[in-house]
Amino acid sequence: MKLSDIAAELGLKVEAGAQGLDAEVTGGYVSDLLSDVIGNCTAGQLWITLQVHDNIVAVATLKELAGIVIINGKQVSANAVEKAEAEGIPILSTQLPAYETAGRLYQLGIGAD
Amino acid sequence: MPGKALFQKTFTIKKDDFANAGEASVQIKNILKDVGFDSSVIRRVAVASYEAEMNVVMYGGGGNVRLAVNPDNVMLVVEDKGPGIPDVDQAMQEGFSTATDEMREMGFGAGMGLPNIKRNSDDLKIITSPDSGTRLEICIRSSVSGTEEN
């Protein structure tokens, strides 16, 4: 499923990196620990997190993730937005908590991989 | 390391520079992509490089990462000016971390850095002392394929 379709289904707000919304999402991963994501996420996954600082973009770029979903209505940092635009990494946001975001992705047929 | 590297580049890593942390690893990844390494090798280098870079930023007081692309491997030599690692065996255990509360709030300090480096490398040497800081020699074996792209 394309990230743009997921964004529409879940009502996600696009904060940055709209040029990457065509990406095919292969799975999802929920974590707020960067080393966990760097170690265990796989390319094409959508990363659900409450981290909002600019280093999340480096992690997503290095792991070739489909995008990042910021939960709980948290505001992503301006630096992260700038970096995400430069790298073409979509950052989306939702008012939903992580559990519900992951659950709704699962209902859409997005599994762990 | 015998033989001459096909390509070498040194990246300077600044102490506590969270804003630019990870940039060297992104550049290293792009270089390896341009050279034509297959993506599984690039992904392993990216993980090892990122973790090593973050360690230099957070604990090493700054330093550098030297990338050497050789015919059958990628070498990362990472040096910092920090206080050294008092107990390497302990630092290699997943979950052990000396991160500050501030680092943990940012999602660092999971105690997975060195284990992630070890897991993604074929050979890892750690040379560390309180006087001269820490030096990691990370070797990831590979061949330049130029055919695979995903």
C-alpha cells in the first residue's frame, strides 16, 4: 500500500517530505529507541514514534524507511522538517497514540513486514 | 591493512553536535551506493557507522570516522578523544549504557550501540584507554557488484 493512501485512510497530516509519499509501505515498526530502529527496522517500513528531534531523519534515511509517523499530536522540530525535505523522507503526524496508530495500520493490511 | 584502498575519506565528528549527528553516515552510505556496493553491505555499513558516529558525539568528545573502500571490504576506523571504555565486555552487553537522562529522553542510550556494530561487522577491534580515547576498527566484507539496487 502506498504511503499516500495510508495517510488518507488514517487522516495523517503531512509535515515534510511530500515527495516521498508515493513510496510503497512494506510494514510497520513502533519504537522510541533509535538504536532499536537502526538495528531492527527494515527498508520500506513505516516508523511510528514520539521522537521529534532531527536525528530521526538520519535514522530513517540510513534505513531507507518509507516514512515516519509522529504520534500523540507532538510537534516535529523545525530542523527535522528541514532535513526531511532535503532527504525526501516523509514525516506525518497524528493525534492518535502509538497503539491505535499501529492497530489501524494493521487493519489496513500493513503487517510487521 | 595491506594494499591500497580504492577510496578513502575522513569525516570529522563534533562533540555533542546532535543537530548534525548521523550526517557522516548518510554521506558514507551515498558514497557506497555510488561505488555500486550491494544494498545488504550498504545497510550493514550504515548501521555500524551510525552507531559509531553517535558514540563519538555523545561519549567520545568528538573525533573522526575514516572510511576506506577496499576491493573486498569496507573499513571504518573511528577514533575519539574521550575517556575510553573502562570495561569493554560490559559495554558489549546489550542494555548496558552510560547515557545521561537527556540522551535517553531523545531515544539514545538503549545500550545497543556496540552490540549493533558487532552484529553488523565481520571483524571488530576495540582499542581503548583512558589516555588516548577509543579507536574502533570495523571491517565489513563485500564485493563491488554494481548490479543489485535494492
